[in-house]
Amino acid sequence: MKNFVFLILIFVFSGALGENTDEDFICFNTSNDKLFHNTIEAIARDQLGYIWVGTNFGLNRLDGYNTVNYINIPDDSTSISGNFIYSLFVDSDDELWIGTIGSGLNKYDRKTNSFKRIKLSKLNNEGLNISAITEDKSGNIWIGTIGEGV
């Protein structure tokens, strides 16, 4: 069976509608950029220019030259809580929020290159499916869930 190369073009607004520069598009593929999995569920770009890619088996950070992969390490509470990344959101403070299927909500700590698991339920997020993350004008983070809520 032939290897399929998945090509993704990401259009990132540079601040002005209609502005067209070479920096508006970023191209990568799952083979050359060493993504953990070829099923991409979510993509976000932070203010430093990193592209964050959520897959069915982990989170990937791309900078155009290198790929850093993040997966759950069972005995490490600073690793991401789960590997099925379903939603990503960069808030107004350039903080990355990560929603998982089955393992709840995480926030990336840039200073320590680790994750904080955000407790949302009495069950310590076990089985909590985060399908959407957004921010309102007041800076409050809102999440959407699949199935039972928090």
C-alpha cells in the first residue's frame, strides 16, 4: 500500500483582511514533520509562531524546523493527561489550552515545558471529553463537552 502524504495548508490572518504575504501559509505533512499520528483533530498557532497539532495519539509542536511530541506518561503528573487531543485554544494571554477525549482539560506551561491538569469534576476528569474551548470578552475560558458535562 502506498504511503499517503497528508498536506495541510493553514491560513493564518496576519491582522489585516486581504493582506497576502508568503507568511500567511504554512505547509507541513505527517511523514516529514514526524507527527505522532496522521489523524489531526485540532490545530492552533500561538504568538511565538508555534503550530500546535492535536492528534489521536498526542500533541505536536512545530516550528518549521523541528517537531516536539507530547504524550501522556502515566506516572508523570506534569505530562499531558491524555493522548486523544480533540480541541486546542490559544487565549488572549497566549496560553495554550488542550482538550482531550476521556482525560479532561490541560494548560501548557511554557516556562517549565509541562502541563497543568485542570480539575473540572469530582472524578478528576476521568472520562471527561472536551470538544471546544473559547474565551469571552472578559477573559473567561469556556469549554464544551461531549456526553456528560462537568
